Amino acid sequence: MYRGIITGLGMRGLYWLDMVKKHARCEIVAAVEPHEASRKRAIEQFGVSPSMIHDSLADAVTAVGVGGKEGADFVLDVTPPSVHQAVAEAAFGYGLHVLGEKPLSDDYGVCLQVIEAGKKAGVKHMVAQNYRFSPGARQIAKTVASGKVGQPGQCDVRFYMPWADAPGSHYVTQPYMLINDMMVHHFDLMRMILQRNPIAVQAMTWNPSWGWHVGQGSHSIVFEFPDNLYATHVALACSVGDYRDYNGDWRIEGPEGSLEWSDGHIWYGHRHRTETPTREEVLIGAGHPAVDDGLMDEFFDAIEQDREPETSAADNLHSVAMVFAAIKSAKEKRRVELSELG
């Protein structure tokens, strides 16, 4: 049984607390939350014991210890992105593994620093890119890798959602939150499904007249990958129309046909005029029905097997780079090569 300290008892932290309670391989033995309102809500509405909650990670470590049968093994970091570095490096100092919420940081230079700190500490540092662990995502990645459509040449993703509509939240008030917080999931999925990292990006962002985001709530982005592969991402975060789910709607084209992933189904199609038309469903294989279970199992497996987790901080840097390069492109209104980030 892995024993964790959770940092952050906001609504997302409470979600994670509930998820961990249902997982057979871990438990939360202490929490860190310096804000009184969040502490009070956790205690009164979610039954968190006041004795579990501490003002700092140092206090939590003092209370429960590190390692052995009773001490903590890892930190579950559910703080805002600007705090991730401080939490991770403090945890590394105690020899604790870290499973942190995405994004890795809101600053690319900080991402590089915290990755290096984790390597020096010799611990596992994993970013919670949980979208990767859905059965649908695993299946379409497997199908692309099988050569079903040949070498992919184009990938198109569409996302329409009434996203982050709680007035006053940082999702609404800060710039580029749609790309930085939400679309990092899709960018990370692109990398997994296509098994490539992009080399350049061109992005345009804007706000519709009825939008509720202070930052840009809409965009059209083109990523350029090696081997003449291009991926587009179009999003409207203030949609009041019909929508599917948070995975978005995907279409991947290759010389042998297309794959569509939408609303929990994957379809293969081949309709060139010279051949018999084909449209068939690709059955989604078994997997973790709860994506966060798959994420946590990967984290604990990596610890037990002493290997890098699939979404390690070092690997996730490629996904975060897509975010920062897209934002840079939107700001500077030009094509940006990812190598420009340093």
C-alpha cells in the first residue's frame, strides 16, 4: 500500500482524494492546505479529519514521516501550476516520488529546472495526463500503430464545449487558459496516437462576441510533424451548441483510409472510387474504465519496476512545449519552431 501526502484541497484536490479512497494500492495519510476556506470545506463537506491537514509539506512530513511501513512514499500535487515547482522540489528533498497535476508548470524554463531536479533526486516524477489512459485513446493509438490507415498524413481534432464557465475562476480570468490547461490533454494525445513530436506550430486565437473568457476562448492551430504529417486543432470553449465529450472529435487520414474517434466509438473507412467502400467499427478493447485508475497504476508500476512512467515529467516536456509554442505563435502571429523554446 503506497502512502501519499496530497497538496491542495481545492475542488480538484477533493476529487483526487475521493479517487484515491477507491484505489486499492494507495491511501492519503496527510494533506497540505494553507487556505482556511478550503480547509473548512474539506472538513465540513467532505469529512476530512482536521488532524490530517497541515500548513506546509514540511509539517506533513514531520507528522507522518517518510518511507518504511508507516511513512509517506509520494506526494500527490494538486496545487496551481505556479506552485508546482516549489512542491515538487520540496518533495524531492525528502526523497518522495511525485504525481503532479498538469501542466508541469506555467513557465517553460521552470519545466526544465524541475525535470532536472527530479533526475538528480532519483525519484519518479509523473504528470497526470489521464486522457491517455482511456480505453478509446489506447485503442486508436494501437490501431494507428498497426498500419490500418498506412502512414498518417493528417490528424484533425475538434473540440466544442461550454468549458470553464464559473465566473471569477482563473480559467475565466487568465489568458490562454484553454490551451494551457485543457488542450494540453489533446496535444499529449496527439503525441501518443501519432508517435511523433511536432517540429513547428502556427496558431490563431480569438473570442466570440458571446464568450465569457477574458483570455482567448477559441483557436485554430496547425502542428507540423516530421514525415509530412500535419495535425489541426480547432476549439470553441464557449459553445452553447451540441457537443460530444472532453476527448473531442478526431479524424486521422492515411493512404489506406481514415479513422474517426468520437462519442466513445472508433470507425475505419475507405471509400476511394477504385475500391469497394468500407466502413467498419473498430472495437475498443478492455482497459481501465476510470482513467485515473490507469494513471495511478502506471505511477505505482513505475516505482515497483524502477522505470520511468509513461507520462514522466521528462516525456511530458514535449507536450508542454506544444502549449508554449502555440501560445507564442498566437501572440507573435507567426509560425514558431518548437526548437525556439530552448
